[in-house]
Amino acid sequence: MVAIDNRTALLPRVVVGTAQLVGAAPAPPRRPWWPWLLAVASFALNVAVARHVVYGIGFEIGDAIARTSAAHHVVLSRDPHLAGVGFYWMPLPTLSQIPFVLLLEPFGHVRFAGPITSALWAALSVPVLAAIGRRNGTPPRLTMLLCTVYALSPVVVWAGSNGMSEASSFFFLTLIVYAYSVWRIEQRPSDLVLLAVALAGEMLCRYETIPLAIALAVVVAVTQP
């Protein structure tokens, strides 16, 4: 009789434990590590190409030099001021060079701040591209293949090594696609915040973002629930 009572006493605990196991939310899938490894490899490749182009061949694009010069004027001129960024180009590619200008100035390699910055922007777009594939259900191996092809594309490598604004534009364009994909799946108003931030970043890189921003605003207004 005592044994029966003990088993009966344990029964609610077993039932509760089983209910907790059944009702427990599944653990979120671990994010793959390879996009960041590929991003590091992309950054190293872009920097190596930039070093060969700048110091080996001696080729530099005038607009890239002008952006680096503007970044230098902002922090290291005789009269450092934010207006030194200028009003000809959009400011974000120039402003993002400032940390590298400060880092490379003591070594006399300020001219390399632009290529390093563009290499970083191009590399950062790789994990975002991988996140787009993961969000849209693309098979992992296909996502890895597409990201690798993207990172090794001559267009991306050149944009990531020449110090121009295309690499930063690539990053924000991929972020725009990711944010829009999230919003289309989740349909949460808060998801539009990331889309707005990505559009703002792209606008700070390229004038050509204006038509894209207008088109996305129309699409969101028409398709929102």
C-alpha cells in the first residue's frame, strides 16, 4: 500500500515534467560560423589586392584620394572641423575612413585608409547576404556557394579595394534586401525600422538611392496588411 502511494505521489511530477517537455519552445538554431570566416577571407583578399594596386602598380583613383583627403581635413588639418568632409559627395564613405586615417597617420600610410575602408564594407556585406539566404529558406550549401561567388566576384573585389563608395553601397543594399525580406515574412511594423535605417545608410553613400527609396515606400504602402 505504501509503494502504491509513493507511485501515486510521483505521478503529478511526471505529468508536469512531460507537459513542460511537450510545451517547451524548441531551441533556436545556431547561426553558422562560415559567413564570418568568409568575410575575414574577403577582407584579406581585398586588402591584398589594394596593396598591390596602390603600392605595386601605383594606381589610385582621384575620387578615392579626394575622399581620404577630406577625412584627413576633418581630424588632422590645422583647423579640424566636420565641414571638412565637403559637400560634393555623400558623407558616409568619407566619415568611415576617419578611424583608419588616425590609425595610419603615424606610419605615413594615410593614402591606404580608403582601400582598407572599402575592403571592410565589402567584407561586411557577406554575412548579410548569408542572412538573406537563411531568412528565405535557401539551402545552406547553395547559400555558401552564392556568398563565395559574390565575395570572389571581380566587381566586388575591385569595389572593395579601390577606396570608392561602391563597397559601402553594396553593404547597405544587401541590408535593405534583408530588412525587406524580414518585413515580408513577419509583417511587423517594427521591422520597417531596420529597413529605414538601411535606406538612410545607403542614402548617405549614394545619391542614386532616391528612386529606390521612393519605390520601396510605394511597395510597402501598397502591400502592408
